[in-house]
Amino acid sequence: MSLNEALRRIQMLFQGNRFQQDLEEEMRLHRELREEEYIERGENPEVAHRTANQKFGNPTVLREKSYRAWGWNGLATVLQDLRYGMRSMMRSPALTLVALLSLALGIGANTAIFSFLDAVMLRSLPIKDPKQLVLLGEGLDSGQTDRYGSTDLYSYPFFRQLQQRNAVFSDVAAVLSMRNDVHGTVDGRDETELIHAQIVSGNYFATLGVQPVMGRMLNEADDSSEGDHPVVVISDTWWKRGLAGDPNVLNRKIKLGTTTFNIVGVAPAEFFGTKVGEKPDIWVPASMIQSVPPNWNYYKQNFSQSFLIVGRLKPGTTIKQATSNVDVLYHQIIRGFSDVDTSKRNMEHLDEAHVQLTSMATGISGLRQTFSEPLKILMAITALVLLIACANIANLLLARSTVRVREFAVRQALGAQRGRLVRQLLTESLLLATIGGMLGVAFAAFANRLLLRMISSGPDVIPLDVSINMRLLLFCMAITVLTALIFGCIPALRGTRIAITETLKDGRSTSNTNVRNPLGKSLIVLQVAISLVLMVGAILFIHSLANLNKVDTGFNREGVLRMEIDATVTNIKPSDPRMISMFREIEERVSTLPGVKAASFAAFFYHQGTWNNSIHVPGVPYNENIDVNHNVIGDGYFKTMQIPLLAGRSFGPQDTSTSQRVAIISESVAKNLFPAGVNPIGHHYYTPSEQPANDRVVIGIAKDVKLRNLNEEQQYIDYFPSTQSPWGFQHFAVRYDGDVTMIANAVQQTIHSINRTLPIGNITTLDKQVASSITNQRLVAQLSAFFGALAVFLSCIGIYGLMSYMVGRRTNEIGIRIAIGATRANVRWLVMREIVLLVAIGVAIGIPAAFAGNHIVGSMLFGLNGMDVASLLCAILALLGVAIVAGYLPAQRAARVDPMVALRYE
């Protein structure tokens, strides 16, 4: 194409009307000249006019040839199709509304779930060259890899050795695996606030390639000597939230425990660290770990294996090569440490372990571990819902294309090619899908906020970026085009396959064409089959959730208020008699408040983890591979939690720091770790870190309780009195009767009257805490129920639309039937029989699909082995009932047909 030709085509875009007028004038002149030529030959003027027009040819075809020669005919026709499509949508508002609603829900649901899938599993970390970053995990016996990083292999001294001796990393950094939620104060303020601190190596930011927006990041100098560099880098979020975006934030002070830290830098807004779903407020160098409550002494301990290690591969180094190199180096370093610093069991575990490197491009996350399977299931569910929506719209468009058959016949008779009509119909479908996609994005933006709140088990929303971004828009665009092709192609191809002559015959009725509509019926069968699968799945997930809620936790979750009290801010050691006395006073005074039945402290409550160790029981072979979970509690713990004591007594004032050390064990410990047939009460035992002379005597046996999850295997537990095993950061439980808000306020006032500096946070009820432990199961159950109901609703619309269409097309036939003696009940059954048959076929196809689906999600179901027949029958009956309701109105309308009117129906 020459430059002049291109310029003419561009001019054509902006001056199309003038060109069209010139073209019409040119064609009129050619016809007139030819007509004059025939008249000069002696022909009649009327015959000459008709002959000239015939010889000139089809004006529409000539116009399109001219457009192709002088302009962008494709663009012009697309714009024309879009305008026609808009008019067509406005002429059928009911169909358009149903289609747009179906598409908005289907596309929006897929986009919303994909945004979470992207944020949790697919999106790369916002750092420099994330594909070069790897995580040191552990190769498991199953051949799989611990993709979340091993927290029981790597200590900080190991990290230092690895940093100096490795040959495969350009840099390597360490992150403390445990979350540090500490209370601190900012200069200029008296009140304490909860701060999420993350302990990292000095080269952490350099390894990730993260630059500050203000000040500087931590560096190797900050991590060079223990306790000498009290500096922190703060997050952009905390800078704006906690410090009001102070432009003079550098060198402001934050006090954590007894140590004052200087703020030296602010991280960029998009950076959240290496753990997806967590965003620290501050980053502290590992050299200061002992200055940050709870003051862990991990900096120089060879076997304090509590760090995650990430490395940046050197250019040209593969993960496989690096894994081999690091695994060899790992064993060399471990064997170089003195084994007197750890237990024989731990040394054997470390010696048998093998390092396995995995890509760190998408970060690490507990969310990924918790929600990866639910998100995949929900993605499949929403895809099926969208498929039902597409089938529904295809059915509606099939019905409309049948009504437009005469229009298409006329246009083809006037010279329009079938491909041109197909393109127009596909353009209309794409227009419909585009508007539906735009509405779907709006729905997804709303749904994302709702879903984020649903998966956040605590009072604060998980810091997960699920906002609408370019990747999300591209995904939405892709499924919009795909849905347009799915629901648009069949009606477009079917509706334009026309016998022009037969259709345009005078007196020929088009109302009875395609009456049986096998394609439309097939789409209904597809909708029913998919709806059955989704309904069965929803009922199974709901049943599983109900089973989880019925699990005996071992304690009474109702009527218990719990909160967290951080006593580390007092700068008093947990073993100090003043600390023990303060906790006992809090427990006693709160217990006397009106509406309070009991109160007690504990180191851990349900779903908060514990610390564990093996135990030595005299007379029983020592098995260091069996762990017992330890908990430190107050005297009123069993009364507060209503955990039955099966034998012995609870803790009391006689159990002091100077008296015989005592313990209460769970029934599983009594049955499995003590001599068979012997009452454990009065027996002694000790842990590997304790000396036999400093052992504990069993004074009671408590009922087994759940620790972390409702579906966990029974755990071994023992309890120590807080007077003998002091604990600084305490959880406090209050059994109450009355208004929970009033009780919570009274408890806080009482605690602050004893010590006004004690921070109190995470106030909730035990019932909510138990519910938070099954967030993923509840999320799947609720969303699968919603999408199952949506699928049935869409199928209901599809059945109603198809039967209404078929009744309308068979009006003539129905009138004849009534005229020759059919009763209205016969006519009603004629329609309902069709519905029942379609549903039956759909159910027959859906049942094996439901069994297959049950097999896929079986691992996510609790208390259900195989297909639950009752759930299947409920889904079938519900689907049949909804189908009958959907088809009743068209059946009733058919039964009311007037034979005289019907016989004149065209």
C-alpha cells in the first residue's frame, strides 16, 4: 500500500459520509447513462430503466467493492455490526437483561476466584528478578518437597556458614520463620501498639534487590555483632498508618521491650516481604533478636533451627545443580557443629535430612498451603457455572435466531453472504459478552473484598492484594472472548443455514420451523447435568462442614471470652515473683466480676499452637519419637474451659515455685505413654531438657481436647502450673454469662486497674476462634452452595425459556390437539413430560459425573466415605422440583390455548 493510498484510506475514516454521497452520485450517473443508451436504441423508457438497473448489478455488492478499494471496509462493517447489535439488544430487553445478568455473575465469579488464585499461587514477588530466587526446603521421604521452607533444619549459625562457603548463590539471606507480634511505643506517644516485626539477616533486602523509598535498607554492618545495632526498616503501610506518613520519619524511635530502635528506612509500598498474606510493620536485623520480645536467644545457637533461608542463584546455575551442591555442604556444616548442644534425636533428624531447593519466585505462604486446593475447586466450580450461563444464552439466541430466519433470508436474497451474517451475529455476541464482562469486573471488585473478609480468620483483614490489575483484566478479556465464541457460534451458524426460496415463498409459515429444537434440548440436558454435579458437591461440602461443627473439642466453646495480654512490656522476667503475683491477682479479681463464672491464663489456647517434646517415664522404654504438647495454665483453667478432670486434682495455691513440680496429663498420655494397667497419678516423668532430679509428678488426668484443628488426630498433651513454668505472653480466658461487650469492658478495666501498661489485644470469643480454624472448609461450603444455587437458577431460566419458545412454536399443533378432543390436562402433561424427560436424561449423565467429582474432592470432606446417597437424592429431587416449577407456567399457557385462535396462528 502506497503512502497516498494509505492517506486516502485514513481520510475515508473521517469523511465517510461525503465519500458515500459521492459514490451514490457516481452510481446514479452510470445507471442514467446506460438507461439513455437503451432509449436511444429505441426501447421503451420503462423497459430501458429496468434493463439498466439489471445490467448495473447489485448496488450493495458494488458499494462493498468500493469500500474495499478506498477504505477499511472491515472496520466500517464492524462498526455497522456494533450499531446493529446495540439496536437488536434494545429491541429484546428481557433477553438482554437475562443474558447480561448471567454473564456478569459467571464472568465476575471466575474473575474473583482467579484474582485470589493469582495472588496466592501465581503472582511473582515484587522484587528484582524473582525467578532467580530459591528457597531451601527439605526433601521428603515421599519424593515430594517441602515447598513452604523447612523450619526445623536451619539455624542462624548454619546460615552464616552457608553464606561464606557456598559456590552456587550470588547472595543468600535468612528470615526467622516465627511471626513476632510485639507491643511497642513510638517516640512522642505513651500508649503501646501492636507491631508485626520480622527478624531478617542484614543482607535480606540486598538479596531480594529491594530499594528504599526513603533512607536506607538494612545491611551487613547492622548484622555484624549481637545487640549493637538497634535499627529497623519500616513498611510503607505502617509509615502511613502508624506514623501518619511523617516526612521526617528517619531517626524516629520505636521502643520494643527495653530497647529503643532507630528508623533508618522505609520500604516501597508494593513490597510485603517473602511471605504472601503477611506484611510486617518493621524489619529488625537478626543481631537484635534477643532485644525483641519474647527475646529468643537464637543468634549464636547452632541448633536453634527456626530460620527460613532464601538464595539468589548465580547466572547459569540451575536449581538441580544448586541442590546437589547445597545438600553436600549442609551435611558438612551440621557435622561440624558440636552435637552436645542438641539431643540425639535432633542430631539424627538433621543427619538424615536432605536439602531440596525450590523456586521462590512466587514467595512462600501458609495461605497457599491452606487455600490452594479450595481455590482450585472453586475455580472449577465457577468455570462450570459460566458454562451453564453460556448454554443458557446460546439457547436464548437460538430461539431468537429462529424468529429472525425470514430477516436473514431477505438479506441473503439481496446479496449478503452467509459469512457476513455469521460475522454480524458473532459481533452481537461479542458485544453482549463485553458488556457482561465489564459488569463482571465490577462484580469481581465487590466480591474480592467480601471473599478477603471471609478468609481472614482474625479481626484484621489479611494483607493480600486482590485489586483489579492488568493480569486480571487480561484474564477477564480472555474469558469474555471465549464465552462469546461458546454461546455465539452455534446460534450464528444454525440461524444462518437457510433455504432462501422456501423461506420466502408466499404464504409459507415460519412459525413451525425447528419446533423440536434438538440442539436447544441438548443444551438443557447439559445444564441439568452440570447443575446436578454442582448441587451434589455443595450438599457434600455443607454436610462435611456440619460434621466438623459436631466434633467434640473436649472443652465447652460456648460462653468463653478470650484475649491476649503481653506482659513483656513490664520488663519483668516471667519467673519474677512480682509477675507470678500479678497474674494470680488478675485471675482472682476477674473471677469475682458480675457475670463471670471463671477465669484463667494459659500459654496457648485452641488453634494457637504449642511447644512440644518427648518425655521420659520411668519403667517405660523411652521413645523420643513421640511428642507431648505442653501448655502452661492458671489454677482456674479447667473450670474456665470446662475440660473434665477424669482423675486426680487441678492446680491450686499449694503448687508454688518451691514445691514439688507437678503436671496434669491428658487421657491419651495416660493410656499410651505410661505403664499399661497402672494409674499414672503419683508417677514421675521429665523432659529431655530437664534433669531426673527435677522431674514432675502427675496429679491429674484430663479429658483429651483438640489443639489446632477439628479434624486432627488425637494429640498427647500435658499441663504445667504457671507458678512453676512462668510464661510472659499470656492468653486469658473468661467464662461469662451475659452481654459479651459489657464483660469485655469490665475485664479490661480490672486488668488496667492492676497494671495500666499491660497491652490487651485480639479480643474474641472461643466459639469464633474454633470457627476460624475451619475457615477454608466454610468458605468452600458457602461458595459452593451459592454457585450451586446459581447454577440451578440459570438452568431454571433455560428450561423456562426453552419451553416457552417451544409452546409458542407449537401453538398451531396444540390448537389442533385441543380441537380434536385433547383435554387441558393432556396438553399440560405434553409439556411437562418433555421437561421430566430432559431432566431425567440430564440426571442420568450427571450422576456418574457427580461420582467422579466426589472422588476428586474426597480429601476435603470430613466424616464422609464415598458418595453420600442421601445428598445425591436431595440434589436430584431439588433439581426436578425446580424444573417442574420452571416449566409449569409454559405448560399452563399451553393448556389455555384457544383452538380457534391457534388455527389462525401464523
